[in-house]
Amino acid sequence: DAKTTQPNSMESNEEEPVHLPCNHSTISGTDYIHWYRQLPSQGPEYVIHGLTSNVNNRMASLAIAEDRKSSTLILHRATLRDAAVYYCILRETTSGTYKYIFGTGTRLKVLA
Amino acid sequence: DAMVIQNPRYQVTQFGKPVTLSCSQTLNHNVMYWYQQKSSQAPKLLFHYYDKDFNNEADTPDNFQSRRPNTSFCFLDIRSPGLGDAAMYLCATNFGTVSNQPQHFGDGTRLSIL
């Protein structure tokens, strides 16, 4: 299974942008990059995903390196509600369906 | 409305006493996953069902089994729980063949072993 590596923790001030990095040097050509976040006592929540091109949605942006060996999740203006563990995940194709391999996650602390 | 429902949210069992955790979904997804998440760790995939086809991860202990009687329900059975099996167990679903659909997670069942 391909793996992802992330910093254990990061801090940001409220209302400032946050860039959460992820390395996935063993990614294969068909693996999608997914990001989820997990609030305390809840299941992970989908944030964004992409394959090769940069992606934007209402929650965040995803910047993918040209060689696809790394990516960065961008929260444009961090709020206190964005404090969570952010997981960078590779979605692998297996047996006609997909499985999701979680990275170690980055705990984001947002300072008021 | 919750789309992936796990019951109960908290489960306590005794060492060695079989326990079953349940997951139901209203999304009509054909893939259902079970993850184990220990304290301060990332979720670890145990197995998944694609329709009725069961796919076990290579390092999932034999103590863990699963059943999927229909599209909506999936169960995780732990035959003889040990202290090391205390964890949060997460269920997730998605459409297996639609590439742009994300996984949907339940809020998990936290299992304690006495």
C-alpha cells in the first residue's frame, strides 16, 4: 500500500490561511488524493479530493505537485471550527472497488 | 439526517466475551468499510464489502469477522475481545464504481473492554 506522511501538528491564527502539507512519494498513477478531517468524538468528514489538477470547493483548496508526490490542503481563512485532525489519504483501486489508506494526520490548532 | 448510523455509540464488554457492533446506511451504497481507530492514531482499515464480496486486509486479526446480510446493514463481530481491542470502530460507505464519490462515515462505536 502506498503511504502518506504528514506533520503531527500545526498551529494557525484565526482568519489566516493554513497550508497543510502531505507527502506521498509512492503514489501510483491511479491513486486519488483525498483529504478528510475529524473532530473529537466524530467520524471523519470529507474535505476535498483530486487526481492531478488543483481543486477548489467551498471548504478548501487542494494543490497537487506536478509529479504528484506531494500535495497541500489550503484553508483560506481558518476559523475555530476548523480545529481538527486532518488526514491525507490515498484512494487505491482494488478488486474492482476502492480502499482508503489513511496517513498519520495533522492536528490543527486554531488560535483566537 | 444521519446517513451512516452506528449503534451503540458506546459499548462495554468483558474480556473474552463476544461482541457485535452494527452499522446501517440510508445511502444505498454498495461498499461498506470497517475501520479500527485507537487513541491518537489514524483509522486502520480492517475489511470491506463490495456488495456481497468480502475483502479482508492482510493484517486484520482472525478474531475480527464481519457480516453483511443486505445492502443497508453491516456487522462487526469480535469473537474474543482482548484488552488491545479497545478502540473506536468506524463504519464508512461509498459507491464502489463512481470515482468522484467520497466516503461517508458514521460517528463510530467506542468499545471498552473490562
